[in-house]
Amino acid sequence: MTTVVTYGTFDLFHIGHLKLLERAKQLGDKLIVGVSTDEFNALKGKRSFIPYAQRSEIVAALKCVDMVIPETNWEQKIEDIEKYNINVFCMGNDWKDKFDFLKDKCKVVYLNRTTDIDSTNLRALARAFDKESITQLAEAKNIISDLLKRFDVS
């Protein structure tokens, strides 16, 4: 049996996440997914919109995923490879070469990301529509309207 592992935050779950996990599953018989905990994300300087418990439940519900484990630190990858008898470690190609040090433990594969979809862009868009941002936009609109009136521009 070939066991594959991958890791990610999987916040604002989208089609790119699904396609990556489906392709990861095609590399073996069993797919284990490490979902980054909220605490680990904080150490990485990231904040998730969706809490860890919900993100891990979403990932676990996918047909292609056999097991979800918490990702709590960078160092656990070697421990997980040994503990779960991992044959293939895979990540998106935005991490290319970053995990090559694992090649003496298992096969390392970098999968192409799905084009035109990115969690970073989705988070930025979501933040643009939060209450504080909307309030700032409304204030800017009022300032611009006042300036236009002053200069008699319609």
C-alpha cells in the first residue's frame, strides 16, 4: 500500500484545494492530510477565517481523504513520515524545493496549482468587504463628495 501525505491550511476551501487533494490521492492508495491548527497558523503569521475544527472536518469529509491529522509545527513532517509509513510527500508547486530534505525519507512530489484561484486573493477580497473596510470606503466617498462640491464639479 502506498501512503501519501500533504499539508495545508485549507481556509476558504475552494476548487484548487479539492483538485490538489484529488491529485495527491492519485499518487497512492491512502491520503493523509495535515491541516494546520490555528495556533500553528499564528506562528506562521497567518489568521484563518474558518477555525481549525471546521477546516479539518471539511477536509475529512472529502472522498479522496482517508485521514486528517493536525499540523502543529514545521518539524512534525519527519515524525509523520515515520509514524504513518509515508511513501509520498506532496505539496503545491509554490513550495517547490522547500521539502527536498525529505527525499531521503520518501518520494517528494510538487503538484501544479490550479490556475486562477488562490486563498490569499480570496482572503484579501473577503477583508475588503468587512465592516471596517466598508466604513472607511463610506468615509472616503463622503470626503470625495465634499471636495467635488467645493470645486463645483458634478
